[in-house]
Amino acid sequence: MTLKYSHILVALDGSKQAEWAFKKSVDIALRNHAVLNLVNVVYNRSFGMIEAYDRDHSKKAKIAAREILEKCKKEAEAAGVETVNTIIEYGVPKEKIPREIAERINADLIVCGATGLTGAERIIMGSISQSIVRNAKCDVLVVRTEEDVTSE
């Protein structure tokens, strides 16, 4: 077993917690000379109801995801990360990230925020970070913000 990471996956959803996870993942990628994979999974189970009112919802969600990932990609490259990939997929993040995406890219580390959802969404969907920890076949770093620590 090696103590060096070579393929890091960071889950990004635009939240403050994901931003902290991204910053830590950049530092880890630099120290390990690792590939950094920026991932956004657009949760599409609710699209049917939403698109009854807003036909362009999935297109808007993909555009927002692309903007988040491109901004982060530029920051990572400016910081010196040599290889940065962006991945946008549709599905259920807590299933897609640890079971499909991480395995497909041979991730040896997944970095995610401790929370990134509102309380109501967490009750309905369950904690994404908790599911990633449970289902990933590689190491997982769950990043907390100062606010997470003081609010518990």
C-alpha cells in the first residue's frame, strides 16, 4: 500500500463546504503530484416535477455545474496542479460518486464537504458525504468548515 495519492476526486456542488473541500484537494494534489478530478453530479430525480413548470431546468443545472467546475479548474491550474479533469453527470450523487465515478477514474482519494445541502434535503436524500464514506472503495476525506464545527 502506498501513502501517495495519484487520482483525487473532489465533489463540488457550489456550496461553501464544497469550496473548502476543493481548496484542501488542491493542496493534496500538489503535494502528491496527483491528477485532480472535479466532479458535479446533477441530481435529476426531481426533474420531472420541476420541468412541468420550468422546461429548461436540466439545461440550467448543467450550465451551473459547468461554471462551477471551470472556475475551480482555472484556480487549480493557477495553483500549479498539472492535470485537472472536469466531470458532469446526471444521477444521484451519493450513488454515482463512490460507486461509478470513483471506480471509473481509479480514484484513490475522494474529498467532499461534510454538508452541502439544506436540512430538509438531507432528511429526504440522506447525507451524501455519509454515503460516500460508506460505499467508497478508497480513502475519503470529509472536510468541515469552521461553521460546521461551531454549530454542532
